[in-house]
Amino acid sequence: MGSVLSGLVDPQVDRHLIADEGEVVIDEVRKHWVAVGGWVSGLVACTLVLAAMPFVGAAWWLLLVLGLAGAVVCLYQIQSAHMDRFVITNMRVFRVTGIFSQHLATMPIQRILDIAVHKPLAGRVFGYGHFVFESAAQDQGLRDIRWVGRPDERDLTIQRVIQRSGVRRSMAVSGDDGAAVAAPGVRGPREQGAGRPDPEQGADGT
């Protein structure tokens, strides 16, 4: 029961790690504070509405309903953003979302083909951006990662993990091998010339 309750306030990222295989967290990315800035402002407004109840006479109950309903919505959105974590490990990237029901989307490092980093004007001012992953899986839960703080630094972190895993090195080697090996059934220039008589030579080779 205690683990269930604690799971409502914290995503508990560590329990998703493959510890016996040596998986460790390189970076755990929380949503940038701008993502919840509007909801925090709404929560403050709801507090002011509730504080105004003694001054409206018989209509106090209306402010009570509006204030409580608005506060519940704002608190839910703030907690939902808090529970949304994007995690970079030495083996994969995964994302955990949800408060009451939890969703886990995961993608091995080997499947990451490209990362696009979008930083709007406000993001350049406040230090956040959005990631768009191009992968072999195209998992919608991991394709768009929004409100990433220090996006350039996080992008470099992922690039380092990919480089250390040897994925790009193996792709480069396989590409070189593919260029060096001729297609089946196609002979090289020397092989094609072999066996043909020289037109300047006679039939007996003289």
C-alpha cells in the first residue's frame, strides 16, 4: 500500500532499470518550469477566489465551488507534469508518464536515428526546448519530448551515449564493407576482361 501511494507522488524511475545487466541512469529529465507556469498562476487565482468568499455575501458557495474545482484541475496538471520523466541510460531512453495509471515507453539506443532540437524564442530566453526523435520504432510516446530544460546539453549527452555504445562505428564499418563487396553475380572489370581474346592477337594468341 505504501509503495502504491508513493507511486502517486513520484514516478520511481529506478525500479524500471535493468540493474542486473548494469544499466545506470545518465540523466533524468524533468519538465521545465515553464510547462507548469500557467497552472501555478491558475492555482494562485483560485486561492484569491476562495479568499474572496467572506466579501460576497450569499454567493459565497459559488466562489467555493469555482475555487475548489479550479484548484483541483491545476493541482492535477502540475502533478502530471511532475510525474512525466524522460530518462537517458547507458542502454536506452525511456519515458514514464501518468499519475493513477502509468505508461512506460522505451527505445534502445541502437534505434535512435536522429534527434531534432527545436528552441522557440521563449525557449532560448528561459532555457528550454523540444526534442523530436527519428527512430526505427517511431514510438509516439517517445517521438516528441517537450519542455526539456538545457536542451543542447541533453542532446550532447544522448550523442555521447550513442557514440560510446559503438552504434555509429558499427554502422560506418558495415557501410564500408558494403561498398567494397560487389553485388552477387556481377564480375569486376578484371574478371570481365579475363577470358576475352585480344583483338590485336590472333586466334592462337600470337
